[in-house]
Amino acid sequence: MTAAHDKRSEALKEAAVLRSLADAVASPVVAGRKSRRALTGKQRSQWQKIVEVVMNNPVPVSTSQGTADWWRADCKAVGIGAGLLGWFVWNWAFPLLLELAKLWIESRNQGRVSER
């Protein structure tokens, strides 16, 4: 029972970290070269759906590009950004997803270093 509880607890921690990283990525940066405008209401809704799919499969691939591609494929499998006009969604969402993958891999690497 404790192993199952520990596994569930770890999964909840990972989901919380991933959600906070996704919120940080989606918030507009006010200053600096990466400044961008805020997401519209529709984009915010779509980003939340993307984050929900990503939270179901937070395992990173070896690179951030591979992880982002993996997550995009998962999203397309459930119908987010799939179809003829899906490139409209991924035109703005994929850079955010790529940034999320970078931050996620960094946080996982920091976690492994701190456990040693």
C-alpha cells in the first residue's frame, strides 16, 4: 500500500510542477527579447486542454524537441489541433509547448541531482 501511495504522491507532485510550468510559459513576458502578447481567451482555453493532455503523459524524451513533438502527437490523437486547420493552433501553441518541454526536462534533471 505504501508503494502505491508513494507512486500516486509522486505523480501528483509531477502534475503540480507541470501545471505551474505551463502557467508560467503561457503568461506574457513583459520585458526582454522574448516578450509576447497575452493569449486570447480561446487560446487560453486551448492551452488548458493541451496541458491536460500533457499531464497524462509527462514522461520526457531525451530532447525538448522530441518531448514537444511527442506531446503534440498526443494532443492530435485526442483531436486538439488535428485536421485541416490544425496548423493555426500549432502555429502559436507549439513554441509554448517546446518551451514547456525545455523547462520540464530541466526541472526533472534538477530533481535527479538533488536526490543524490
